[in-house]
Amino acid sequence: MIKIDIFSGFLGAGKTTLIKKLIREAYQGEKVVLIENEFGEIGVDGGFLQDAGIEITEMNSGCICCSLVGDFSRALKKVAQEYAPERILIEPSGVGKLSDVIKAVQRAEVPDSKLNAFCTVVDAKKCKMYLKNFGEFFLDQVENASCIVLSHTADAKKVEEAAALLREHTKVTIVTTDWETLDGKEILAAMQQTDSLKAELERLAQEAEHEHHHHHDDDDEDEHDHHHHHHHDDDDEDEHDHHHHHDDDDEDEHEHHHHHHADEIFTSWGVETAKTFSEAELKGILAELATEKYGQVLRAKGIVAGEGSWLHFDYVPGEPDIRTGSAIVTGRLCVIGCNLDEEALKTLFLG
């Protein structure tokens, strides 16, 4: 199976730099073909289509780099057939629409392949300007991405502003951490949505459920509550906010079977954030969770940017734990419990 990853983004955003990092750190050991698409309009049928021109450059990492000119579908199939890669990376040029590139790949119908990830690279310093001046093209790149990676992230204020603007148009993970401090595998996990807020909340729910059953072995074996995760996003100015209500009916989500009483149904809340926390501030927040002002908090965990180093925290009632650790693609907080006051939690953590 050939995985096809598409890298979108305006000229100068840093697509090529990111691709080189991923080839070095995340795609290592895979047979990879990079396609640099040098022609303008993808998705225009007929007219100027010509015989596929494929120019091959051997990259020093062992990755094959191709420039396609002309009939994209035919050229893509030819590359897949002749090189039998495990992964094809497509880097469209300029202000092409990501949706058009995706459709062009779908139309090509490359045998034994799947569209895997769509990454859009956004210059944090220019995000506002791009939205204003190139709305249609820029929003297409943002709204069709499976992950957004911010570049030029030295200015923390600009990063928060860019994340807030983008969050109005997308629910996917926005990588706000300077990618030089991350391993390429972490960025790839975010692109493939295997390391996401949703996945973390699901893991936390399973942990809490396991602990709950461990302490409630006398639950009636015949009682089967069926709860579904329901995901919805508020248009929060700064953050990526997830609310999971484990008793909502959502046919599109994973079904979980809980063996506990109706008044003990879990809810969970999570957020992705570029905010920087001090250790003292985080200690104060975890102490507040014990007051039950925010509902009955059973578990909380997160990794957030600290002052100088990243802070990892775990909370179970009476046992807060904060330590320093490695960076992740963007700050992430998860809380699970009963009768959670989500607005109050948002205010507590994010102000």
C-alpha cells in the first residue's frame, strides 16, 4: 500500500524545510518519492494536457525527487509503477488549492494507494495577512488540512494570534511548537491524527473507566449503558476545545460500553493551547480541581509549555504531580470526571 502525503502552504512558508526534516527523521527506512508539482492549475481537464514529463533527482537521503510537468494523473501512476515506493510526498507549488491537489490524486486512481495525510505549513508571522489578502486560496489550504504546522514561531504572541485565527476555520491539530525542538515522528503522528487531542481523551476515558471498574466490582453485570463520544468545537478565540459527552448519541463515533450507574456517567473536556504556564500557576490550578467547584474530577493530565522547559502533569484526587519533560507539537490538557463544568474549567486553565 502506497501512502500519499500532500504538503500545502504558500511560497516561503517552509514546506521544503519541513519535508526534508520528515525525510530525515520520520520517513527514514521507507522508500519515498517526493513529487514537486511545477505546473499551475491542477484539476483543469483537457486543453493544455501534454505528455507527462518526469524529471528525476536523487536526493542524498535516498529519497527520489520528481518534478512533474503535464498530465499529473498519468505521471503519478508512472512514478508509482516504476519506483514502487512505500510513500509518495507531493509538494504543490505556489498558491494552488489543496482541495484541487487532493481531487487530482483521487482522479489518478493509483493502484494500491491511499491518501494518508494533508499537511499545511503556515507562516505564523504572515497568517493574518494571508487571510486578508488571499482568503479563498489560503482558507482552502487550511480547511482541507489534516494538520497545520506553524513556521517562524520565534514570536510567542504571533503564534498564539495565528493559532486563534486558524482555530476559527479548522478543528485539526495545529503544531505551535518550534519544529526544531520536535522529532519528525511527532509531527508525522499529528499529520496522521494518531497523536491528537481526541486520541488522548479516549485514552484517558479508558484509564478512568478501568480505575472505576477496579473500585466498583459489585456493579450489576446485567446493566449495560451505551455511551457515545460526541465531539463539537466552540469557536474559541484562542484554543482547540473538545467536549466529550459519553452519553450522547453520535452514530459516527466509537461506541463504549460502561458498567456503571447512570449518575456516574463520565464527561471529558480537553483543549490544545499555545499558552505558557508557570509551575506555580499549574500547582494552583491542580489544587483548585480538588475543590469540586468544577465537578468531580477523576483524572487530569497534560503537557504544556512552561517557562524555560515543558511541564507534564498528572492529577488524581489528592495526588497532583508536575514534572519537566519533552516538548510535544502543541500544549494539550485533558480532564475527565462527573458533572464537569466545562466553561469553568476553560476559565481556570486558560483565563
